[in-house]
Amino acid sequence: MPSELENDLGLAGKVAIVTGGGAAGDGIGNGRAAAMLLARAGAHVLVVDRQLDLARRTVEMIVEEGGRAAAFAADVTDDAQCRAMVEAALAQFGRLDLLDNNVGIASKGSVVDEDPEVWRRVMQVNVDSMFLASKHAIPAMIKTAGGGAIVNVASIAALRPRGMTAYSTSKGAVIALTRAMAVDHGPQGIRVNCVAPGPVFTPMVSVEGMSPAARERRRQASVLGVEGTGWDVGYAVRFLLSDHARFITGQTLVVDGGTTLVSRPRATDTQ
């Protein structure tokens, strides 16, 4: 029988920042799922989104379940706003232990087709945001908690390119950034890992107008024959931030139902 200690994720009383923590309506995106699951384990969560109302809805959902959270509006591609985000977490909760870097945008096309401005914007949102958030979060973790854990959210597009070259490149950079940060900051007690989601169905995908047929193709792409959701990504993030992953750093956890094991590249679906 597992002991109480084995069931303890070690998250109670810790403070987490989740970027991209909002979602449309009451939908469950990757960030909202992670924020809610961290709160259920006893962590205090600063939910960050560019749209404050979306972050506030996540906070309301956490509070309704008895958790503790606060909302903060920030564009995490901006250095000053990332600094303010970390300062807000410290002011609200007194410490910082955890960071879920969970923002990203996609773009389709080859290097020949891609617009240079769109390329730069994809890199800014998908890579610069994680650099800037971590740049300010890591010193705060060391100073207030003696260490911490970070999860960067990439994509299986980094592992299996499929006609979204800027996106694939940016997510490959996220994996490389994860490994470099793990080496740089492991001696300071900071673990850094990565989650690479597959074709999960989230409010963002729904808003983009995915057809039922495309959604079914995504489901069938999984070896398991099931549709992934934001909860699947959220549980992976929570595990890697928890004490259950205390001996894991610099790794990329693929959460795709086995899609990358067998399926051919799909040039039209969003993931």
C-alpha cells in the first residue's frame, strides 16, 4: 500500500506561475488545466494571460474548488512585463517555486512561403517569452525558495515537422532551451523539463474553426484511438513540477497518444 508520503506531490504551499493560463469560456486549455491541477495539489497559482478576463475566469474556477489563485495580465514577450509578473507573484504569495511556460502561436508554410515578419513573431512568442519569463523567475526561485522547477511547453511538431516550419523550428528551440537551462541551473536547485503535446483538442483549436472531420482525423492519428485534451497536458506538467519528478531534468515528455510513433505527417491540421 502506498504511504501518505508517496501520494504527496510535494506541491502544497508552493507558488506557481502559469503563463497562457486563460481559455475561452469555461473551456480547458493546457494552461488552465495545469493551473487548476496545481491548485488542487495545494499550490498557490498566479494565472497569467494577455487577456485579464480569461485569467480571472481560471482563478474563479480554482477558487470554486477551494484553491488559492490570483490573476495577472501580461504580454510575456515583453521583458518589463515578465519582471512585473514575477514581482506580482512575490507580492501576492511571498515566494516562487514553479513556472509553467505555456504560450505559443502557430504558422503554416515553408521557409520560402513564410513571411519574415510572421517568422519573427512566432520566434518572439514561442521562444523569447520562455527566455524572458525564466530570466526573471529563476533568481526569484533561488532567493525565496532555494530552488524550483520549470516546465516549457513545446510540441511534437519539433520532433516530426509537417509543413509548419517556423512553428517546428521555434518548438525545437524550446526543447534545446530546456536542456540548456537544466544544465545551467541544476546546480542552483532548478529543474527544467519540457512537455511536447500532440494533437490535443483545446478551446484554442475550437476557436480556429476545426471541422468535425479534421477533429476525427486527429483522434484516429493516436495509437490509442482517443482524443487528447488540455487535462492530459496539465497532468504531465504537474507531474514534472512535482516532487515525484525530483530526479528528472532536461527531458522532453511527449504527450500525444502515440501519434509520433506511427502516423504520417499531416499538412493541414493544427496542433
